[in-house]
Amino acid sequence: MTVRLLVRLALAAVVTFAAASARAEEKVVNVYNWSDYIAKDTLEKFTRETGITVKYDTYGENEILDAKLMTGKSGYDVVFPSASPFFARQVKAGLYQPLDLAKIPNAKGVDKAVMDSLAKVDQGGVHALPYMMAATGIGYNVDAVAKAMPGAPVDSWRMLFDPAVVSKLKSCGVTLLDTPVEVIPAMLAYLGRDPTVQTTAELDVAMKALAPLRPDYRYLHSEKYRSDLANGDICVAQGYVGDLVQARARAREAAGHKQNIAIVIPKEGALVNIDVMAVPVDAPHPDAAMAFINFILRPDIIAEITNQTGYANAVPAALAYGDPAIRSDPAIYPPPDVKAKLFSALPPATPTFDRTRTRAWSRFRADRF
Ligand code: N2P
């Protein structure tokens, strides 16, 4: 063999090796999900079955994920935005890649009605599959509220928005979610207006009603209320129903079961969200992302997530694995009369309206008007 031939063979080997390693993805998936939104052993099970390591970070509100995605190069492979307005706007901006359904056979088990409602915002493709669904309601401490205001209107948004009620309850701690996308429609529903209308005129109406209440709210936050409600540190919280279910369960498990938490979907109607799983265009590990989504949609796996988080899933076959207490919980699976009053997530607004709403919310948060 000549030297030249040897060199050529060696070069060919290097090129082949490089090509193979570019094809074979690193066995890692970077997941960015809401906090307290998965079962305890889901990630471990996934790694055990697939050999793919999960790097897992959490956030508390859609706006945080949105800011990361807009900056680009988030480094995440799977993220969980709410379908509307967040995912809808993000997919329109080209932030997600189409899902490789050949690698997600469990997608076939997703409820068709939910897929149809996602299709409305999914730009004519499949860039997302549903994860969990829930209404936004109110959690309250039964005894603390009865003490602060006997006969309080516990089935109504008045608990959070009627100045006469809030002034009585503020002593035991009233809190709101930290997002205008949830608070403004709830306020409009309380005022008897159409909660889905997104105009600056309706925004003004809601913000004007909210402004004088600002000092009465203990805080605006989308995660803290879970443990504060469970511990008796606050008495009324606007919250995502599954988080309220978790707070109620923690209170029951605590020594002496001192805090009795109740959950209501207010009679004026409430927003319901579908949170989805999506893969950013620049995801470093798209194959692992597809494998992760497929695993999550397996009926026994997603059922376990529902059982532990208190959020409903969109996989009918998962019901067979459902905890009966969860399956019969009217907060999680509302009865038809309540369901009829839920309004599904807001349509995406114009960028100008979005900016106006964000600015109004920042001023409200800082108590500057
Ligand atoms: C998880 C809250 C997720 C539900 N803690 C909000 N869409």
C-alpha cells in the first residue's frame, strides 16, 4: 500500500465518522415546562426506557417562556405554551417545527375534538399536541373566609373583584395570577361583559375596575399561591384548577388537616386553557423531542400525570388508568352546566393590542397608574 492510499483511506474514515456523529443525536432532551406540572417519576421512567437523559427546567407563566422563545436559541427541545393566545402567536411567528408524527404513534390516541380546536390555531400543520387542560378558577380557605366575611359570595368572581367583598377578605390574603391574559377576562366576566373581546376600550374598562383594588391584593403571582393556600397564609386565590387541586391535597395531607380548601369555577364563567407540547425550530435534539412527546402521550403515563397534578388530559384511553377521585372531581372534569359557561382561550390579539395590554399590566403590577 502506498502512503498516498493510506492517507486517502484515513481521510475517508474521518469523513464517514463525522457524518455518522452528526446524524446520531446526543441522547439528551431539554424540557421547559410549567412548575408542578408532571408526575414524580415520569422523567425517570422515560430515561430508563429510552436511554435519553432529561434536562428539566420550569417556569410559572406563559410570558416567561414567550420571552425566551422570542429571543431565539433557547436551547429547549420541548416546551408547553398555552394554545391561545401564546402558541397561536408563536407558531405564526415561525418559532416551531412541524412534529414528525411518524415518530409519535401515540398522537393517534388524542381526542379528536381537542385536535380540531388546536387545528384552528396551528397554521395548517401539526406543530403541537395537547398536554393538559384546565379552567382558571378560585381556591379559598373555607374557615378563614367564613370568619372574615360570613356569607361571602364564594361561587362568584365577586370574591376577587367586588370592592365590598375584597375589602373584607384582604385581611386573610387575596391574590391574583400574574398575567393579564387570565385576570382581564375574569374581570370582564365579573362585570357581565364578553370576556373574549380584546379591544383597548374593554381593556380600559377592566383596568379601571382593577386599579382601586391593587392595594388590597397581597400579591400577583402564578406559583406562590399553591403552598400559601395550603399553609393558610392566604385565603382566596385566583388559580389554575390543577394547582388548586394540589393545594387542597397538600392541606389535607398536612398534620392535623388545619386548612380546608375549596375550589370553585365561578358562576359567571371562566377561561379554559389547553397547554400543548411543541418543539422550537432550533431545538438541538429534535428526535429526542419526538420520543419525549410520544412517551408523554402514552395512556398510562399521561394518566399518572393527571392523577398527580389535578389537570385533565386529552387522551381518552387514559381514563382507564385514572384515579376515581380525580375522574369524579367536578373542578377537573366540570359537569355540563359548568362546562357550558367555560370560554376557551382568547384569540390572538394584534401585536399593538398585546403591547398595550402588557404595559397596562406592568403599571398595575407596580401600582402606578
Ligand atoms: C402548572 C400550571 C399550568 C396550567 N402549575 C396553566 N396553564
